[in-house]
Amino acid sequence: MKIEIDQESGFCFGVEEVIKTAEDILKKEGNLYCLGEIVHNQREMERLMSLGLVTIDYETYRNMKNCKVLIRAHGEPPETYKIAKKNNIQLIDGTCPIVDRLQKKVRTGYEKMKKTDGQVVIFGKEKHAEVIGLKGQSEGKAIVINHLQELDQIDFSKPIVLYSQTTRNRKEYRELSKEIRKRINTIENGKELIINNTICNQVSNREQTIREFARNHDLVLFVSGKNSSNGKMLYQVCKEENTNSRFISAESEITKRWFDKTKSVGICGATSTPEWLMKNVAEKVKKLRS
């Protein structure tokens, strides 16, 4: 039986860099605080915690002083930096460069919209860490839209500047943009709509490569943390191309009967899935088939 690990799967650049930063500090100092989960993968979190990483929530963070705290790749709102300055907290900023650029764009767009009584609209999930950071660039006034059904939050008689969370689906973003423009055009003297292409190419390109990968195997094992937004999206892509796709978070979830009459197994994962975990899955499959 052929077993193949998708070479395009695994950590994206931003996640890879912030984890390397955490590992370097942990190696030297033995402990490090991180504001929120550094990555949405429980197995990787367990590994980092064993090295001394301590995840803290915002309530804890607000009451900390004179310490060092890591900011994860998702980025943070301005309020986080204000608290650090006030409480003498040294921030190790692991914000992904792509997210950092997007935050600056949202801030600029918000300043422009304030002058024209316009609106900042973000295509994303309201409680997602990246979106919280993006919304913070607009003093919390940006409108967050997750589905077409939520468009009634927007006043289509006013100017709109539109952004997307970096990890969202390109097709869905195009559909959302098209529908917003359509509604603006139904209003007499429709206002300005500025659409920004802010989806990460590294993440969005994985959709196509994972489709091709899934088509080439009898069985696909998609490895991801259950709370990974990117993982949920890419797994659906796998299912669309190969109905014999299974979502697992660890090698212990593999069932031997899945491999009956299977000649080819593909192993892939999310941008938050560590390579070592996919290799563990491959080894477990080999043992089951030996």
C-alpha cells in the first residue's frame, strides 16, 4: 500500500516562525507566557507546554506586570500593546507579517471612512483571534460578516471598504463582494465600494493543491486540531474531491477497517498541523498494514 504525506501541508510561514521564536526562548529561559493558544492544534500545544510554554487569557494578561509575553501569529488589537506599556510587559511580537500588513490597511481604511461617514467591513469570524485584532484597528467599529445572511448589518447607502480575514475562502469572498456591489447598485447614487484582496496566497493556494492531492488517493487522512478554522475549511475541500476522507486529530483515532481494499493513502493537514504529527500518522498506518 502506498502512503504519501502531502508536502504542501503543515505550518504556514507565520505559524512556523512564531513557534520557532517560542522554542528559542524556551530553550534559553525554560518558560514563556503566550497570550492565547499559539496554534490551534492540541498535540502541538502539549509539546510546547512540556517545554515550558504557558498559555494565558486576556483577564490574566491585564493583571500581569514586569514579565515577558509572546504574541501569536494571529496578531493583537492596539489595546494589548497599551496594557503592555502600562504594566511594563515585554512583548515578543510574533504577528505574521501578512496579518501585520492587513492590520495597517484596516487602520488606514478606517481613517478614510471616518471622513466620509463610511464603513469598514471584515469578512471573517467575529471571535477569531485574527479578526479581533483587525477589528481593534477600527476602534471596534468594523462590521464583521461571516455569511451572506448577515449583510443586513451594512448600510448600503454609505461608502464601504471591504477586507477579508487572511484565511478565508477566495470563492466565498468573491461571492460576498459581488452581493455587496449588487445591493449598492440598487440604491440611487450608490456610494463607493473598495474591495481589498487580503487573503493569504500561501493559505489560499493550498486549496487547489489539496484538491489534487485528495484525488490521487483511495483514502485521505486529514490531520488537524478540531478547533482550527483553516482545518475545517481544508477538510471540506478534501471531502468534495474524495468522499473517502477522514478527519483525525491524532494517530490514536485511526481505525484499521478504513484500509480494507485500500491501495493508496494520502496524509495531509491544516496550516496549524505540525509535520511531526503527520509523520506519526504515517507510521501508525504502516504498523496497521504490516
